[in-house]
Amino acid sequence: MFNTIFFISLSIHFISAYCFYKCKISRAVLLLFLANFLLRYWGAGLDPFLTDWDEKYHALVAKNISHHWLKPTLYDNPLLPYDYKSWFYNHIWLHKQPLFMWQMAGSIKLFGNNLFAVRFPSIVMGAMLVLIIFDLVRLCINSSVGYLAAFLFSFYAPVFGMSSGYSGMDHNTIAFIFYTTASIWAWIKFEKTKKPGWIIVMGLFSGCAILIKWLTGLLVFSGFGFYHLFFTKDFFTKTTLLVLFYALAACTIVALPWQLFTLYKYPLEAQYELHYNGLHFTQALEGHSEERWYYINLLKEHYKMLQSLIFIGFGFCILQYKRYPLALSLMAMCILVYAFFTIAETKMDEYVLLVSPLMITFIAFAVFEICRLVPGNWINSKKMMLVITLVLGFVLFGYTEIINSHSDSAVGWTHLYRSRKIRDTNWIINERSSLKENDVIIDCPEFEHVDGMFFLNNTCYGYLNNIQRQQLLNQKKHLIEFGS
């Protein structure tokens, strides 16, 4: 079934490209949205288990949130003492901002406690990004570059993997990319239409981004400042400052209440997490220490050796800055994000993917401009840019790599990992019907206690010592060893 869905998605991508070639832009974009939705739905079914680090944690907290929306918990019913600072074993779970888990919790309420419900919001947001990217780039540059950028993003493997739960930080990061990109889109709409409603929407989306991954959700304000300082040169006028105030007010209304609520309701956990978040900049936390130019070197991995096209796109943008000032503001945001995380001590691959829609925009811009330089009597430039984009899309996607890592054909470490996860998940699900209320699953391997508590309504623990076992027995609990 899922291979059929993949080939249907691929076919719709080609039909969309044909519609673009025939100048039916609206139809092409809508078909691209449908194709990408199906592609992400296909990807979400590749792994029939909750992936490790961090999907399983997000899923369990979302499940618990669906029962009490303002109380995010990992262990919903902790039977043993725990350290509130330990985000992989604690009770009140404030390690991540809650919006994306609220979305997952709503999906669980709608579709039930299953893998599809966990991944559905990311499937939708990933597909919607195609529409947002098209319109954003259309407004900044033109509709052709907008379509090419949206098409490339549809096949962009790192974000595709987030929709499916197997790229690090998974649903958290794709939600962050979605709301941050949406805030930039709303700002561009404001600059083009001057309708004040759009600046409020920009602030609301930025507030949502903060409720995903904290203060880097304010990225759009750097683009706003850059544009009004260096192009319109009206940043310090009363009108612009008032507009900025409205955007910040909307952002604050969305993001601040949760921070105040958690500081009041869960002061220990909230204060610790606020302090811990700040340490990311000055300390390499959880072993995530890399050399200084880590993110620059990572470009070839994130963009499959197409990074030179990004810099070519930057060059074309700089040469035509008077024609495309908003595009130059997008470039400035890309540079700011890479500079910020290069300076920060904690380094993780996914941090800079925040601006991946903008980086891919400059790949598309480079393709567009290079093809325009080709003499018209040699080859149709539109056909040429479309063919190049199709090829680049498949390069960015890496179908063989995905199948080799997420199917029965996986080999080596990946095969062992998949086999273990499938075996453990099947045991958990098969055990569900026979468990009673006072049963506790113990000695779960490889942090599978989290998977267990997601699929079951029982408390689960990893390996326990004799004292911990006795504590559970004293509570009249019946202990079942994992896999027995």
C-alpha cells in the first residue's frame, strides 16, 4: 500500500511540474501540496514504532496532555522517587515548549492513541509549508522561483524525516520551522499590502514559534529590522515603531501566559528549564560539542553537495538588491541563524534547519537566474530550469538512502535497531489486552519504558535494583518483566 502511495505522490509531482510548465501556476501549487501530503503520509508509515530521541518522549507527553491539557507529564503516575531535573525520567515535563505537543494531543483525541495520530500534525504542517514557501518567495522574487523552491522543499529529506519522526527533534523542529516560516510569510504580506492585520498575524505566528522552541522564534523581527533599517530607512519613525509594537504585543500575548503559568504552577521545573535553556549558548550540553565551523561544514550534508548553489543564489540576490530587497532580508536571516548557532557552544544538526526553507529558496533562485543566462535560441529556459529542479529534487530526497534505512532491506546497525524496535513494540502491544490496573512493567531495555507507557495505560520502568522492586511491591503492585 505504502509503495503505491509513494508512486501516486511521485506522479502528482510530475503532473504539478507539467502544469507549471503550461503556466497554470495555481493548479501546479495545489497539486504540489497534495503530492507532498501523500509523500509525508507514506514516510510516516515506514517505521511501525516510535523512534528514539526524541519522538517517543514527545508522543508520551502528548498522550498524557490529552488527559490534562495544562499539566505536561512524562511519568503520569510516578511510583518511584524521581529527579525533576532528569527530563527522560521525571514527572512534570517542561523540557520543551508545549504547542507542538498540544497539537499532537488533539490529534490523539481525534484519531486515537496510535502512531498516525502522533505524526499527523507534522504531515499537515510539512505539506502546508509548500504553500507558504511558494507565496513567500512569489512575493519576494517571483512566482517561478516560488514554485521551484516549493518543489525542492517537497523533496527535502531532513525535514521530510521530521514529519516521519526519525530525524532528531522530529515533530518539535518541523513545527518550529512551520511557525517561523509562517511568521516571515505574514511579515512579507504586510510589506506588500500594508494591511495592519498581517503584522498582527506575524506576531501571533512568532509567539507560536516561541511556544515550540523558545526565543529563536523571534527570528522574523531581525528580518523586519534589517529591512526597515537598511532599505526603507524608516525604522525609527513613529509609524514603524507602532507597527513593531503591535507585532511584539501579539507575540507576547501568545507566548508569555504559558511561561507565567508554569513559573507559578511548577516553579522548580520551570526555573530549572529556563536556566538550562540559557546554558545552551555558553556550554556544550549533553555531549553536543563540535568544532567551531561545524554548521558550515554541515551544509554539504544538509543540502547534498548543492551548497554552492546557495552561495550563487546569495550572489544573484546581492547583485540585484535594489530589485529584490525583501529577498536580501531573507538572506540576512539565514546568515544570522548560522552565525548565532556557530557562536553557541551546544551544537546539534537540526538547529540551523530553521532556515532551510530560505536556504532552499536561494538554490531555486540560483537555478532560475542561471537558466535565464542561457541564450533563448539554444534551449527553452523554463524547460531547462524545470528539468534541473526535478533532478535536484531527487538528489535532495535520496530515495535509496531512505529505503535502506527504513525498510526490511536495512543492513548493519540500522537493521539491528529496526529489528529490536519492532520486536519490542510488538511485545508491548500484544501484552496490552492481558494487563491489569496494578501491573507494572519493569526491566524495559533501551528506554523502552517510554514506548510502553505510550501504548499501555500502565507504568513502566527500566532496569530496577532490589530496593526499587521492593518499593513497588510495598505498593501492592504486580511486577512483570519486559519480554517475559
